[in-house]
Amino acid sequence: MRPQLRFLDDALIERILGEARDILAKLGMEIHNDEVIALLADHGAKVLPESSRVCFPGALIDMALRSAPSSFELFDGMGEPSHDFSGDQVHFTPGSSAINLLDYDTGKFRRPHTADYVRQVKLVEGLGNIAAQSTAFVPADVPEGMADSYRLFLSLLYGNKPVVTGAFTIESVELMRKMQCAVRGSSEALAKQPLTVFSCCPTAPLKWSEITSQNLIDCARAGIPVEYISMPLTGFMAPITLVGSLVQHTAETLSGIVISQLAAPGSPALYGGSPAAFDIRYETTPMGAIETQMIDCAYSEIGKYLGLPTQAYIGLSDAKALDAQAGLETSMGATLAALSGVNSISGPGMLDFESCISLEKLVIDNEIAGLALRMIRGIEPKEDFPALPRFEEMLSEGHLLISEHTMKYMREEHYWPGPTIERANLSRWMEEGSKTLGERANSEVERLISEWTPTSLAPEIKSELVNLMESEAASHGMDKLPEREPWL
């Protein structure tokens, strides 16, 4: 039996949905995009006079929910299926868009560069419990205007896993679409075998900017899956209560569903978010707060109640180092999300309110993900009945170490962590150097990066990616890309 967790009963979910629909019908969303406003108006939405607010009738919401797919798949760079976003299937991916890197050698935060990004891509390729890449941090050695496309470029060039990404400009989406088409061969092939998920974020409270709403409809029309990332902040840009914040999250997310489904009926998306329990003492947005994690799990229940696949930024920490806080916040979030059946769990590797990434933490979080994935497989009998023969064998042999039953189920029944997790006894640990968690994680980082092998993308595809990126760099005044090594 798969273990499950619920915070909301169906009656409360219905009440939250009803209140959210009422807000959309009477207050609406502030939308700063004429094309999106016209699209909504053409389908019966009410545009309030002399304002940018658009009210969503219930019939329009119902139509969009009927059109939104209940599941979809992602495919890797070679076109092999990698993600099944259906039911309670769970997949882990690193957090996104950090501006700092925790440097292992100095123990300090610093701005990352291209070489750091390439190392991160190579590392994630070797982490068996992390199913996707993400555009995890922003290299500081390229102009800000090309950072979105540059991160995707590096991810596609050096990695094979699908990519969770996004764009902070309207123009970047088209170039990023062309890169994906280069990998797939055509726009039609990309729509059939999606390679990325784009984050599209409404602004709290109840607002869509020109950029994010345009990204939403552009992705929908290109067949690129999106994740709606509503970000209510309790007591600041949302009600202080968890239910009140869930009402706001639901309203903002429903509006995104309507917009994308009107732009392209049947376009795939994840019912996601990145809310936070705002800490008024420090004016921070703690992603490791238990209330943040509860909101995440609860809105996932609402998404599943609507029949939609889900996502959450959870399984990360607000700590500033690889310390006990980093472990407890990350593991609690990953455990709760897995038990809730969140389909896409974004967070591994992240520290400091999702503003910093650590490669060593990525390795540790890969093990946390492995433990969580084992947990949700649950407990079931495997030739355990009748039990008597097994105990007769144990009494006869004195142990079951080489039992046929042990050999058959040892790896299936147990998750065996890698060398980052210390399970040796004290004397052996001391004999092997008394390494700390950070030292073991760093050794694993270096090992996995050294064992990385280039992707199997055809040379002409890699050349096309490089040409697209070099052209974009030239438009931003760069003579050449900041190469760390020859492009592959």
C-alpha cells in the first residue's frame, strides 16, 4: 500500500474552490497584457472599465478545466520518456534561478559563472534520484538579457535530462523554443515529445505581468508545458491564514489555467506554486517553514481534486550552510511532498530562500530523494507467507545473509545510499579518515563530474545550438561566449 498524506477534506477543498471562483468573478485579475485581455474578452470575460482588471465567469473556468489535460510526459534529449506526470508519480528536480553559489573551498557565497553551471549540469546527469535538470542558477559572466537562453543552452549541450526552466523576458522564449526544436528536429516533434517545463508566475496579489502572461500563451501555443507558480506570502501579500492563502493561490492558478487553455486548448501544465509563510520578524520568505510546506501539500491536493498534475517548490532549506537546519528542512519537505504525491518536486540543492545553490547539497539531497522515493513504494509482502520456511532456514544456517530470498529482494526491498551517507561503525569511519558530511559530499561531486560523458546529440545539432547562442550573444555586444572548454 502506498502511504499517503492529506491536509484537506473534500468539503474544505470545495469551499476553497468556491471562494476562489467568487474572487475571480467579482474582483478578477489585474492583467498588463493587451493580447491576453483581448483573448479573455473574446471568450466572455468581463473587462472592468478604465482598468486592467478582468473578471472570469464561472463558465469560462469550467471550460478551461475540461480542456486541461490530466497528465502528460516529458522526454529526455534523445527522445526517451523520463517523466510520467500522472496520478501520484513523483519526480525530483533541482530548484531554479539562484543568484549565488556556495563555494565548497571557501565556505562563502559567490556569484557563479559558466564553468560552475557546466559542473552543475554534469553533476545532475549522474544523480540517479534527480529526474530533471533545471536552470538552477544565473551565470554572472553573461549579460542579464541573455541569461535565460544561455542557461538552457548549457543544459541542452551538456545534459540529456529534461529541463525545468523559465524566462524573465518575452524575447527569450522564442530563442529557447528554437533551441528545443533543434534538439527535436521540428516544432511538431517538440510538441509530441516535450523537453522542458517553463515556470510562469502570476504576481501576488491577483496580477499577471506583461512578460509572464505572454510567456504563458507563447508556451501554450508552442506545445511547451508550463507550471503555474503562484506565490502568496502569508500576512503580507496574502491572508495570514493557511486557508486564506490557499484561496488566493487557487484563484491565481485558475486564472493561469484559463489563459493557457484559451491560447491553446489541451496545452499541458502543472498545477504548481511557490508560496511562503512570510516571517514578519525578519521580513523573509522561509521555504523551509512547516506552514510553507503545508500550503504546498494542500494546494497539490486541490490540483489533484481538479484532476491536474502538480508541482511544488519544496524540499529545500533557508540555511546558509550544509548544517543540521539544511538537512531537517529539506528532508521534511521532501517527505511531506512525496507522501502528498506532488508530481514534480523542485528544490534539491537550494539554500537561503532559494537564492543559493550548493553542489554538495545537491548530492546530499539526491540521497534524501532516494529515501523518499523508497518510502512511497510502501510495504508489501514478497514471498513472506508462509513465514515458517524462512525462520526454519535462519535457525538451521544461523543467519540469512546468503539466503536465496535475501539475494532476490535485497536491492528491491532496501534503498542503499551512496558514500555520502555514513553507515560504517565508528572504528571503520575513523580508519577511513573521519570524513565529515561535507567532505564526503564534495568527494562525490568530484567523482560524478569526472565520470560524466558527453551527450549523444548529433554534432550538427550541437553546432546549431552553438550558432543560435552565438548569434544571441552578438546581439548583446559579446564577441564570443565565455567558453570554459571547447563546445562539444
